[in-house]
Amino acid sequence: TYLHKQMAEYLVKQQANPARIAHHFIDANDQDKALPFLEQAAEFAKRDFQMIDAASFYERIAEILEAQGKKDEAFEYLNKARERFVKSNLYETHERIIEAMFRLAHTNDQRATSYHARSDYSVHQKNNLGTAESSAREGLKYADTPEIRATLLVDLGTAFWRQDRLLEAVEPMREAVKIEQELNSDNLGPSLAN
């Protein structure tokens, strides 16, 4: 433990790879000092388009935060990990992250975000459009904020559209656009492209 702490401190002075620094702080049982280096490692991985590595770093941050009882923060990092995995073919990892999100969710918007994660995953990875639709519908029951409501409406519209239920897709998409316009936000663009 002492040697790992010394090595971590040396690596910090040398401005070494943040993942290596984090590894040594974790092995020295100093997770608090590891957290910013894990975050930095995730950001570097994202910058280099290494999304699976970024997701793994975010997932590790979430594990540490959950162990510290910081469930809200852990939930946010799990969602970041999920966003990086969404286009990967690591089904078991993605499913594990979504289940952890549901386990940590204790606010309505966290529950709604978890249902969005399941819906999004069901459309993009599993092509399980029934699950995508039911997850979006269930998530809408919990959506307290307009942002997450709009996201779930897009999920629902996408599920309808992918099932060739085009007339049913129109209303949720129209409502999502209306919400986004009221928020004066540009967040819907990438979602509608799906």
C-alpha cells in the first residue's frame, strides 16, 4: 500500500498517464485521490475516441462513489458510461450498467433516465422494439423535467417509427419538438436523427 502511494505521488509529479496514477492510488486504498485521475483518464479516452475505455473509467468512478454512499453522483457516472457503450456490442456490460442505474435510481428523473437507457439500448443494440416502446412509456410516468420527458417522447416515437407505425410516431415526436422549442434547446437534433 505504501509503495503504491509513493508510486502514485511520483507519477503525479511526472505528469504520467492518469490511468496509471489512478491505479496506484486505488491499490493504495486512496480512492478519493484516484477519482480525479479516473475522470481525466476518461476524458483523454473520449478525446481519442476510445469510448469503451472511457466507459470503463466512468464505471469505475461510479463503483467508488457508490461504495462511498454517493448514489446520485454514482448514477450520473453510470449514465456517462452507458452513453459511451450505447454504440458498442458489449451487451452484457451495457445491461449491467443499466441494471446498476435502476438499482441506484431513487428520484423520478433518475428512474425516467434509467428507462430511457433501456429504451435507447433496446432500439440500438437489441432491435427489441417492444421493450423500447414499453420502457419509454414507463419512463414517461416518472419524467418530472421537460428535458427527460422530451427524450422519452423521442424514444417512444423512434420505437413506433422502427416498427413502421408511422402515424403513431408523429404525436410523441411533435410533443418532443414542442417541449424542446419551449426550452429553446438544441438537444433534440441528434436524437431525431436516430
